[in-house]
Amino acid sequence: MTHYKFIDLRSENEFKKGTIPESINIPILNNYEYEQVGVDYKNYGKQSAIKLANSLISGERKQNLIEYWIQIIHRYQIKSIFCKRGGLRSLTAKMWLRKKNISIKVLGGGYKGYRKKVIELHSKVDNYKGNWNILSGYTGSGKTTLIKRLSAAIDLEGIAKHRGSTFGATNKLQPSQQDFENILTNRYLKHPFQNLILENESRNIGAVALPGKFYEKMQSSNIVLLESQLHTRVNNIYEEYVLKPQVQGVEKSRLLQNYSKALIKIRNRLGGDNYLLIKNKLEMAFLNSNLDEKLWIQLLLEKYYDKFYKHKIDILEKNIIYRGD
């Protein structure tokens, strides 16, 4: 069940770029209105912009907006509202609500102040607290499945809505970079454990990147290496990337299209012969389910991913404190 703690008064486009976790967007000025007021402010100054804003949000439109704020405030027991800097939009909304006998707090500094604190947290490795333990292992070894079972873990791929590799796109839209950083920071600050467990990731997880020094902290942390046999890893990947999406309603033709595009992205690193071999086995697997349905996965691991991860693990060998299944 969705639960909100804040009302974000900014325009829809501002909200889309990033917001404070657990915020609902109920703009005092929509995109077009916010742009109009901004232009007026630049051309004629603050008082003219305020006059224009009051003319845009008036009468029945204003009353409906206030009633909706009140409805949401009561439903979710919301205590705070915010805008860009905690300025005019927030103070205006607070004044309107006070006239309806609704007391609400304005978040000091607004979203800009919040983002400043997020960026400051990630500015130095020394800012991070507790012991970090990184769960590593070859592709398909079951790292994500284990991460989801561990109460001391933060699921980075879950927040990013991406499985981390070239083939890792899901059916879900990834968050904006700011939202990814905000949600991750919120989870980190709420983490109750001295020992934090994270899955080993590249700096980029799909279209989003780990913030500030987060990646550097991971690289200097202890590593637990999860070991699995090749056939187990192939089966894990087949279940996660082929069977599970189909259960969720994704057609095989769509999967083939997606994975063919992903394969093209690593064509140069695979080499021409390997690319053509895996491309052929991939197409055969999806067009004829009774033939070589997992061979393309095994080849992809042997020809590409295992080499890549062996190099990565070799570099961080000194950080490994445990190996096992």
C-alpha cells in the first residue's frame, strides 16, 4: 500500500526530474503556469509574478486544489509540504491551508536543500558508516536472489529497476538519476544494521549511476564470493531472463528482440565469430523451443561474462573474506 509523507508542490516536470521519497505531487502551478510565472518574474519582477500566479490559481480552481490537499493530508497524515526552496509556493499553500484550519509544516530549504544534503553525504568515502560487505560472484550465481532474502541488504538493482548487465533491462521504467540517488540515500540512512550487505555492481546500473563516492566505498569493502556451478548459473539465468518474463506477460518475440539488441551492444567485445555463433543459438532457442534453448546463455557466459568477471575478481582478490555456495 502506498504511503506518503510529503506533498511536493512543484510542477510536474520538476517532480519528474526527482523528488523526496514518499512524496505525492500536487502542484500549486502546473508546467505551463510555472513557466509563465517564471518568464513574468524575469521580465517584470517578483510582485508582477505573484499577481500573475494569483490570477492563474483562483476561484473554483483554487478551492478544488485546496480541498484536494486537505483530502490527501487527512488520508496519509501528512505533516509537511515543500517546493523548490521552501519559498513562495510553500508559504502560499501554508497560508491557504491555515485559513481552512489545517496546520502544515514547510520543509526548510525545500527540495534544493534536500538535494544538497544528499550530495554532501556522498561527497566523501569517510561519510559512510558501518561495515560494508559486498556479495560478488559470476553472472547467474544467484546473488540477487540471496540479496532479497537478507534483511541487512539494500537491493541496488531493485531500486534501479534494472538487473545491471547489458541484458538487464526489465519491463519497468527506471527512476530518474536524482530519484535513484534519493531513494538509495533514504534506504541507507534508515538502515538499522552495523553491517550493510550490497550486491557487487558496476558504477552504472542501466541508465542510472551510483552517487558520489558510493562505488568507491564498495570497491574498498570486504567481499563474499558466491560460487555456483556453470549449469546452475545457466538455469538461473534461463529462469530469470526467459521463463519469468513470459509468466509476467512478455512475449517471446519481444524477448528475442530485446536480447538481440543487447547482443549487438557487446558485438565488438565478443568478436565477430562469437557474436554470430551466439546470435544463431539465441534465435534458434526462441524460434524453436525444443532445440538448444539454453546454449546461447552458456556461450554468453563462457565467451564474455565469465572473462569480464574473472578480471574484476582478480583485481579485488585481496578483499575476499569468504568463498562458498
